[in-house]
Amino acid sequence: MGKHSPTAESGGDSTVGPAEDRAATYREVFAVREFRYLFSAYLLSLVGDQLAKVALSIIVFERTGSALLSAVTFAVSYLPWLIGGPLLSVYADRHPRRQVMIICDLIRMVLVGSLALPGMPLWALVTLLFISNLFTPPFEAARAATTPEVLSGDKYAVGLAMSSITAQLAQAIGFLAGGALVVLVSARGSLLIDAATFAVSAILLRIGVRPRPAASPDRDATLWSDAKHGMRVVFGIPRVRWFILMLFVASAFAYAPEGLAAAYAAELGQGPAAVGLLLAASPLGLVVGGVVIGRMLRPSQRQALLVPLAVLSVVMLIPAALVSSLPVILVLFVISGFGVSFLIPLNVMVVEAIPPSTRARAFGVVATGLQAVQGIAIVVAGLVADLLSPSIVVSLCGVVGTAAVLWLGARGLRAPPPVPAPRGS
């Protein structure tokens, strides 16, 4: 586990010397050989996932002509987190994490490669895609739990910011590249390229990440009992509990407008290009936030900004009902996305508070909660937008979200700071 300053551990309740309270540099982060390989494997897996989504959506639409079936195929990749996130992430604590990542990559390579076989019925395509994505939660849990073992001190926070930036850029690049590759090499060719990304990722992990023993090798307990233990770990620490609930609420209301992008663009009198701009604005803000918060601020400054940034992510949505200018709306969404970078100091605090032996399953619990609340919020916002205009719904997200985040953030700040977990626990 990374050895952060007391300020980073306690959310600003202690002071540290200026030498300790210093932001790490990108050079220092990428000087760590293991992180370079882990980061490269993560990037390949992300881009590959986007390629598969685009290619299969196109295959289904070409066969059926149904936009609904195409959208359902696209959404299948999110479902495994809701079904198996907390359970399957347990394997990343029970088994050596490098081994878990490599096995998940190899299985996904075979399954995604099978999707390219000609003449496969649609039900088989969707089923194989679903099974393939069941291996994403244990891979991501193992990667997230390995990163603080690879990066020490503030290098972990900066590496986390880099991963966040990469995730946003990889999604955009993957979607763009997916469309281009379908044109150049066909949808099935894109699936084969996706399979190759998993193969290369497995090779990078095998070469560049050193083997470590299982964090929690006792396998007598059932998966469900281990998953429940992960929930108790996350929600059993008062400050962590309140801030994780704040994360869920802020994410739900900040991302709910994504589901209204098409209707919102129409309300503003804009065409399809505006839909893309509305969807890209928040990720762009998060990229900027990753650079500013993750690299330019000291650890103590990040922790002090945790709650203000969370509030910023939702409060910037409030003026939407009063604004009819697309450029102004885009600025509001970019600033909202910037506020979402409160994830960086929150993640550092959680990692410091949770023992290494349970980090993977704790990550699975949090990631699953995020998937659930964001999906539910998007659906609810869409339902309300059938009764009210999209701009009013966005403003309501801002009002309700701001009130809830302020209350939860205040409870979190009043709670005692978490005690840093022992390094080897």
C-alpha cells in the first residue's frame, strides 16, 4: 500500500512537512517500470472494449435493422457489473492478482475472437459478449488493487489521475477508431483486432508486472460471504461510508444528463453534432481536472477540495433551465466534469483506509454501486423528461444533487478520519 502523508490519509486533519506534501511528477510515475506495463495493458483493454461495442452494435443493426436491439447489444457490456461485480471481484483477493488479470485477458481474447466467426446467430453473439464482459470486474478489481502496490506515496494519486484521464480519452478514441475500423476492415475484422488487444495486454502483464502472492488466500468462505465482507469494509468506516455515498449521489446526478443529450440538443434547436458535444463536455472537464487536481496540487490541497469539487460537479447544472445558449451549456458541463475529479483524493483516502487483503472486493462494491446509480439516474431522468423539458430536468438534477452532496459531505467531514490500514494486512 502506498505510504501517503497524514494529510492525504485523514482528509486534512493533520499537517505534514513541505517535502512530504509535494505532488509527484509524471516522470516519477512513469519511471516505475511495473506501472508502465500495467498502464499499457489497461489502455489496450479499454480501447479493445470500445471496439467490441461499436462492432457488435453495427453487426446487430445490419442484421435486424432494429435500433433498440443495437442499443441493447451496446448496453450488455454494463450488465455484468450489476450482476457479478461484488462477487467476481473477490477472486482478485483470493488469487494472485497478476494471474487473475492474465487469465481474464486470455479468456476475453478467446470469447471476443469467437464473435468474429461467420454465421453465428444473434443470441449467441449477445451471450458470448455478456460472458466475455463477466471477466471485466475481476480484471479491473485486480488492476485497481495492484496499482497502489506498484506506486508509492503521491505517485499513486498522480498515477490514478493519469488512469482517469486515459479512461476518458480511450473511450473517445475507441469509439472513433471503432467506426473507422469497421469501414476499413469490417466489423468482424474489428472484433479480431479487439481479441488481439487482450492478447497483447496479457503479454505485457506477464512480462512487466512481478508476481505477488494472493492477498487473501483463505478460500474456505463462500463468494457471497466474501462479497458481504467487502461491503462491510467499505461502509463500516464512518468517513469512508459518507464520502462513498456522496460519490454515488454526485455521480448519479452529474451523469444523468447524458441520457438526455439527444432531447436536450433538440430543445436547443441543434442537430446531431450538438449531441456529441454535450456528451463530450463532461469527460473533457474530467480530463482537465485530472491534470489540475492530480498533478498541479499538493496532496493536502486535494484533500481540502474533496467536498467542494463534489459540490461543483452538481451545482453547475442548476443554471441549465435559464440558459438557451449551447456554448454556455457546454461550459457548465465542462466545469461539472472538472468537479468529478474529486474522485482522485477520495480514492487515495479509501485506499489508505482499506487493508490490501480486501481492496479488490471493496473496489468491486464501489464500482458496482456506481454502475447501478448512474444507470438508474439516466433512466429516471429520461422518464421525467417526458413530463418536463430536458433543461428543467438538468436543473433539477443540479438542485437535488447539490442539496444531497452538501449534506453527505458535511456528515463525512464531521466523521472521524479513517485510521490508515497496516501495509501488510
